[in-house]
Amino acid sequence: MRSIRVRLFAFLAVVTVAVWGASAVWIQVRTEAEIRQVLDRRLMESARMVSSLLGQGGLPVTAAAIGGGSDTFPSPARGLERQLSCQIWSLRGQLVSRSEGAPAVRLAQTEGFSERVIEGEPWRIYTIQNRTAGVQVMVGDRLAVRERLVGSIIAGLAVPAVIGLGILGGLIWWSVGRGLAPARRLADALVARSAEDLRPLETTGGVRELAPMVAALNGLIDRLESSRRRQREFTAAAAHELRTPLAGMRVQAQIAAAAADPKVRARAVEQMVASVDRTSALVSRLLEMARADEVSEQPLERRWTPLTRIVTPDAGSCPVELELTSAAAALELNVDFERVGPLFANLLANACAHARSRVRVDAAIGPEHPILIVEDDGPGVSEADLPRLGQRFYRGPNAVTGGAGLGLSIAEVSATAHGWRLAFGRSPIGGLRVVVHMDAGSVRRV
């Protein structure tokens, strides 16, 4: 597993070294250029200084020239004896004088700056001609000396740079660690939590970058809490609902065991069979609800499906007339076919169970909020009971015998998964009216 701290440090270190390396190359190039300019200017000024002294009669040039000797000439600048060499030549080509350590070979043949190899060493020379004194002054230095000077300066710059780079690396490592401290504190807070502690997390230190992560974790915690709450409610309600038929079967079994009359015994057995059927239906509904809850968080696999395929004339084995209006029959829905089935199956089953003679499926397609309507002409639900419809295991006063009170709850889970909403009200034809509010992208006309 890769460490974020190591990755950040490596990235910053590479960037820093690249920037410092580019800066070092630029500094070296510029330093070499500046040093060459300074040394060239020194050659020029030294030559001009000697020429000026000769022009003022400060040196015995004539005697040296007449005698054809090669008197040594003092170095033009104190402390530079080993770097600069000076020669004075007469215009007739005779060596008048030279500085200590200067070669006896003529340094240059042309005026101005020139480079020449003398005795196996490259030199750079500046030559100036003094016609008043009748001489040429040549001042030069070895290029090897220049290179050593440039190298010493670069080394003097490189040593602090390397030390500074090491210190900067340590500071980057420490800074990255400090920057990731809120993430470590968040991880420590999660590790220290118990499985039962589902309180929302707080962003440690108010770090903005951690806010999306904390928000996502809080959303996950909220969904987990909702799931656990549904499970607790489901378990409690299921236990309560199962207790009644099981108790009834126990009573009828005791009656059947104690009855001497065959008719009483047969009646008790008949009641036991009815209780078993109701329990089987309840268990089937419970399993259907559990499956609906399990897949409610999974992504939908939508495709366009005709409404006539979803709402078939025999849907729910309806014993009364099922009317699908032309407005509804002309629609296609963008749905997950497997998960939209429980929605309409339960709405139609509930309507058919309470209808007297007809169930109608209609549609109203507006520009923004299309709706589907499932209604029946049964006894309906009172205004006081409408808000409780959709609650798990709730059965209204007019509910048919044998129902579990889960049909509308399962329908709501399926609708919510598609981003839809159910609304309950009184139908103009007398019974319950269920309105499915959909989004515009879920419906189109054929």
C-alpha cells in the first residue's frame, strides 16, 4: 500500500530538485559569462594601465629597447603575479620587458583580444599599441587559471545549495506530515469508534479538503443508520405480525387435539390451514420487502419499456375491470423493468382488492411533472388515515382480510429507487387514488 506522505514528498522533492537543478545550470552559465567578462576587463585595464605608465615616462623603456635586453617588469597588479603575465614589445619586434613568470615567447600577434596556445597551455591575451612610447603592451592569463577560478566559485555556491537542499527536503517531509495530520486524526477517530456509534463525523480542524470525504462518510453513516433503523422496525413489526397467526394456530391445534366432535375438529383444522395460508402470505410479503430494501441502494438499469408491458390487463389477477386509458397506453417509461414491477403490481393488487367494479390507470403528461394515476371505485380511505398509507404493516379500517399492510410500502420503495414520489388521495370514482409523480426524463409518448 502506497503512502500518501511518501508520494507527496517524492513529487515535491522531484519538482524541487528539477527547479534547483535548472537554477544551478542557469547560475553556472551566467557566472561563467560574468567571470569571463570581469577577467577580460581586468586584462584590458591592466594593459591600459601599463601603457599609460609608459606614456608618462615612468619606466626605462628606451634604455631597455636600445640594449635589446629583456628586463623583468613588475606585475601590473599586486596579488595577481601568478594569474597575469605582461610583455612589452617594441614596434620593431624586440622584447623590451616582461613580468616575472611571463613566457619569453611573444604572447600575441594582433591587437585586442586573442587566444593562443603557448608552451602547451591555452592563453587569453589583450594587446594594446602605444605609438607615443613606440611599444606594444600585452597582458594575458592562462585559461586553466580561469577554469579553476570558475570552478572554485561554482563549488562555493554548490556546497551551500546542497546543504540547503537537504534542509529543504527535511522541511518538506515535516510539512507534508503536518499537512496530513487532520487525515490521520480522522482515521484515528474512525478506528476508535464502536460499531454502534453512528453519529455524524466532524471535519477535524476545519480542513476544507477533507470536507467532501467527511460529507461522503456522513452520507454513508446516515444510510447505514437508516438501514439499521429499517431492519429494527422490520424485525419488530414482523415478529408482532407473525405472533398473531402463530398464536391462532396453537389455539386451533389445542382445540383439535382436545375435541371429541369430528365437526369441531374439522373446523379447527380448517382454521389452522387458513392461519398457515395467512402466515405464508405474510412471509412472502416480508421477503419481498427485504429484497426491495436490499436493492434500493443499487444503481438502476434503465431502458425504455411500454407501459402496456408493465401494466397488463391481467396484472395482479384483478377480479374486476381493469381500464388502461389511451393516454396511459401511449406512454413508454425509462425504468428498471425488474424493479418497477413491484410498484405497479402492488398498486394494482391493492386497487383490485378494494374495488367494487373497476380499476383505472390514467396519465397526465405535463411539461415538467408527468404523473400516472391508479384509482378504484372501492370504499376508499378516510382523510385522517391517508397520511398513514405507505407505513409498513399499517392496515386501514377498510382493509381486506388477509392483507399484511406491506403492499404500498413495497411500492414506495420501488418508486423512491426511480426518483419518483407517491401521493394518496380520494378518487373521483369513489375509492383510493394513488398518484405517481415522475420526472420528465422518465416518460415519453410512443
